[in-house]
Amino acid sequence: MGIAPTPIISDTSARGQEDGPIPLTAPTLHEQEWRYLKECLETGWVSSVGPFVDRFEQMVAGRLGAAYGVATVNGTAALHIALLVAGVQPDEIVLVSSLSFIAPANAIRYVGAWPLFIDAERRYWQMDPQRAQDVLERACRWRRGALYHTRTGRRVRAILPVHLLGHPCDMEPLLAQARKYGLVVIEDAAESLGARYQDQMVGHLGDLGCLSFNGNKTVTAGGGGMILTDQAAWAERARYLTTQAKDDPIESSHHEVGYNYRLSNLHAALGCAQVERLDESLAAKRQIARRYAQALASTPGLTVPSEAPWAFSAWWMTTVLVNEAVSGMDSRALHRRLQTLGIETRPLWQPLHRSPAHRRGVSMDCPVAEDLARKALCLPSSVGLTDSQQARVIEALQRMRP
Ligand SMILES: *Cc1c(COP(=O)(O)O)cnc(C)c1O
């Protein structure tokens, strides 16, 4: 199938000139986005309530097979509320992937809890279930029906696996551990909408799933997020907390300190139009990943990512590993080199156990995350990336010389 549907908008940022700059992940927008946004303006539904919000929630939840979807202003807010809804208390511990964008660790701190960073496995770069099990079994103790981290004395309450770069975590062993110790599982599926784990939708494997619709994600709402769950009471509580914990539609009375985290109808309208094209966007992402893999598999100094046999990756952003010993250039030098050619790439995030912002979290050794973060380079992977743009990126990578 064709890689990029022709955008009807005259020029989206993903495109531009064929020899112009190639962005990392830019949104591809179509006529339907205009149509829905116009509908908002014409009907006056532009703010935090409106028909597109409901529709967006139903579309996304329906797509994932979740009973409820609660839209939020962004993915970080979705994580924050999911942690509250799950009952994570101040000073408790949440296991989270070390190799990740910082949002989930920040959200853990918003509720006063502490992240305990779990290393990545080397094959697919996701949270290593064996490392999680080691921590739960060896560094924790079961006491009066709850699990406590031995060294800090803090209760372990939840596991927050981050499905990185579109590829799912190996959920089965993580879910088994969670069941064994009574932990809540909150999936950060922000980068992996549309991915499947053993034929089940990512984001609907744990107790709560969180999505992001930021501008760089596969589906964008301009900004936005969503909490997914099958539990009516949790969905209701998420809705309550995201709308200032308002108790009555007429009387402004509040039993709790809530948040103004609801998504606007304008954003939801954009999101609806984008979700309608999810299958095409996924096909484009997967084709981009396949092309990179085929073209770069035998390029010395580069390692292309692979898809687990139990996975259907959404390939949000194709990321390669740069082996300096072979290529003569590390990932940062290659990043700068490509920049001079108008090709935008980006290293992965600083592993969170190394982040000064989270130095007070429960630290573990995460050598794999560190190694991957040192070597990884994310390649242009916009849904609208054209064949000739991708050919330019591939050629530049094949020709790299120190
Ligand atoms: C994008 C992202 C989020 C949420 O980001 P927002 O910008 O708040 O929508 C959360 N976790 C991960 C792993 C992400 O990549």
C-alpha cells in the first residue's frame, strides 16, 4: 500500500520541498481535520465540553476494546489521573521503565509517590520483566497483605510499563507479577497506539492505559491524552478528578481538590479526524520501519530494531543503534552530521535513573538502558514521509564516514 496519502492541505509541515528539511515526526493533516474544526466553530462548541469529546473517547476506547475512555489535556495529565484513580498514595513506590520519556516518572512524583526504575531488556528495549521480578522478589518483602520495598520501607503499589517507540512491552510476565503481589498495572501507551501484544491491543492489557495525542504522536489532537479502563467506577472517578471534582452541575461545590484536565472540543475534533485514519497511519509507520530495516540491516555500524514474535509494533519512531567502534562516529556525531544535511534525528532520552530531576527516586542499576541511550538515534518517521525523503535519509546513513 502507498506510504503517504496525498494531503489535501496545500502543504503540511511533514512535507515541504523534496530537498528541504526532513522533520523527525511531523503531523500529516487532511481535509477532514478542517471540516471537523469548522464544525466546532460553526456550532460554538469550542471548549471543554462538546460532541467531539464524547466521540473521540468512544472511538479510541472502542478501537482498543476498553469499556471507557476519559480524554485529558495531555498524556502526562492522563498518567497523573490514572495514578490517582489507581489509589497510589504519597510515599509509595511505582515500578517504571528507566528508558522512557520523563512524563511517567514526573506523574509518579505528582502524586507524591516514588519511581523505582527498571532496566530495559536488550532485544526490544522495553521494561525487562526479569529485572522487575528480581526487584519484587529480592528487594521487597510481603507483610500484612502488602508488598514493601525492604530498604526504604515504602509500599510498592503499581507497575507502570512504558511501551517504547511503538513496540509493546512483554506484558504477560509483568501482569503475572502484578497479580501475585496485588499491584495495579498502568500502561503508558503514549507512543504505541495501535500496537498489539499477542493480538491484544496495547493500552488495554493492564488495569489502566494512558495515551497521548501530542503533535509528534501517531495520532495527534494538537495536544491531548486519554485514560482507558474497563472499570466504571475508575472511569467515573477519572472524569470527576479531571473536571475540578465538581459535585453538582448547578451548585459549585467540591468535595476534593480536582484538576482542570479536560480536553477541549476543538482538540477532540482534530483527534477524531486523525483516529479515522489510524489504520493508514499505522501502515505508513510500519512501511517506513520496514524500509529502514531492509536498507540499513547490512550497513556497518548500525543495528536496526526488531519486532518480537508476539508483537505487532506501531513503529512510532524507527530508532537505530550506532556502534561507534565500527562506524567511527557516535550517535551524537551522526545526529550533527545529519543535521547539516537537513535531516532531523534525535538521540533517545537520558535514562530516568540518571535524571537529576529524579535523583531521589529509588535507584537501580540500569546498564542496558544506559547503553541503548548512548547508541540510539531516532530517524525521521512522519506518517507523511515520502519515498524520496526516506531514500535521502537512507543514503546519508549508508554513506556515513567519520
Ligand atoms: C508523549 C509521551 C507521553 C505524554 O506526553 P504529553 O506531551 O503529555 O501528551 C507520556 N509518555 C511517553 C512515553 C510519551 O512518549
